[in-house]
Amino acid sequence: MSPTARSLKKLRDEGYLANVVERRSGGRLHDLFGFIDILAIKKGEVLGVQTTSGSNVSARVNKITDHENVGIVREADIGIHVHGWRKAKGKWICRTVDLS
């Protein structure tokens, strides 16, 4: 299972309506607003999630904090999370970093 599939399951289990919003064009993947893989909503909340392996969390955090669109996404009250997935003791664990 990919990190994206794991995050979709996690979000749906938490009561979100969640869908992948990155798209493929010209052989490349393009994230929504430059850094959102999954858009998740539930009553009173909109959340954009960048999902990755546990070892790439810091790179994704830097990508988002340095991105030209992060300010307007925050101003729109869209939450921003990074999900970093790693396996520990045979179980998949998600480290969530809130960049809202």
C-alpha cells in the first residue's frame, strides 16, 4: 500500500471525505496548489495533506513552507498536514506535522 493509500484510509477512518487531488500531466505528477496530494473535508474543516515516507517528512515540510502558495492556502483557512509513514514493530505509523 502506498503512503497516499494509507493516508486516504486514515482520513476516512477519522470521518473525512477525502480524495486524491494530484494529477499527472506530461509524465509528471502535479500537486494541488503545488503541495497538496489529498483534499479532505468534514463539517467545519478543510484539510490539504502532503503524504510521503517517514524519511522524507523534513523535505516535504521545507517544500511547503517555502512554496509561494502556502500563504494564500493558510489565509483560506485550509489546514495543511504532512503525513510521513514508517513501519515500526511490524505496524505502519503516521507522523503528522501540522503546517496550518
